[in-house]
Amino acid sequence: VSQSRYDIDFNNFRLTDDNAESVAQRTKIRLLRYFGEYFKDTTLGIDYFGTVLKKGTPKSAIDIIFIEEIINTVGILSVDVYESVIESGVYTASFAATTSEGVTFQFNIQPIALI
């Protein structure tokens, strides 16, 4: 059985009570959720197909989508740094965010090939 890079690796599985780590994980989940994918609430998620991957969408609009998703994550106090680039049709971004407990973490958004 092949394993996706987003699958849980039960070989190294551990529970955490570290709030910063759980906020970072919650943020990652939100950034990977496609709009309409969650059957209990189809208004959640990032509109990858309708906006992010749509030809001609400005980088600034994509940045806003991701920043809003991050800042609306429970436990995020602020997005301190957000850097992104579109190079050869691929959007990459990284950011630093501070949790409501004052812990800062860094995150890289997986490269997204734009249409």
C-alpha cells in the first residue's frame, strides 16, 4: 500500500498536548482542505479550482486567500511574516504565525502548479 505525504504515519505516531503543535497541525489541515470537500459543511475550504488555480488570478489574490485561511484558524493570533512567489507557473509560500499562547511557528505551503 502506497502512502501519501499527507497520510498519518502510525510508525511514528504520538499524541501531543503541545498547543503550538496542534495549532500548526490545524493550520495545515485547513490549507489542504478543498472548498466544498467537507460533507458536513461545504462552505469550508480553499477554492483551489475556482480561484487559486484559475488562469490569471493575481498573486496578491492568492496571498489573501491563504492569509485569511491561516488567520481564521482557531489558536492563531497573528500572521507575522508571509512570503510568496510565482516562478515558472508554480506558487510557493512560507509564513510565520504566532499562536494565542505567544508561540511562533514557521510553515511552508507545498508548491502549487498554477494553470
